[in-house]
Amino acid sequence: ERLDFFETLKPIKYIRGKNKFNLYFGALFNNNLVLLENIRYGNAIYIFTNNWEEFSKLSRIQLLKIKSKDIKRITHSSNWKYNVKIALDELS
């Protein structure tokens, strides 16, 4: 279901997360915008602009401490799909 949703967002290609995010699959929307998702329960979606490969070296706790406009974390609440669309629009 999640992959089908990401397909509607029209990514350029799919990628695999690196380092701390190696269990995440990703959707590349342009050179600077990447969405990383882990389908295991309890994991959030991360959207990165700029330096996604560097950010993916950090742990979830480290990312939560960073106050950067280049990182969006979206939990799987009832309206997570809407929140992903809004975040992608804001960041692209």
C-alpha cells in the first residue's frame, strides 16, 4: 500500500537508504529531495532536502535533535499521506 502511494507521487527513481537508514527504501524526487520509508511498524517517514546521504548516517535520535529545514519527519498518523504531500510541496 505504501509503495503504491509513493508511486502516485511520481518519483524519479527508487533508492535504498544508506548507513543508519539501510532498512529504508527511498523515493528520489530530484537531486535534493529524498523520501525514506521503513515499512516496519513504529518507523516514521523522513524527507530530506540537501545532503540526504549525510543525514542518513545519523541515528533517529540524532536527527530529532537537529533543527533543520532540510529534514521533515512524518509519523504514520491517520493523515500521514496528506502530510507527506504537503511536505513535498513545501520542500520542492
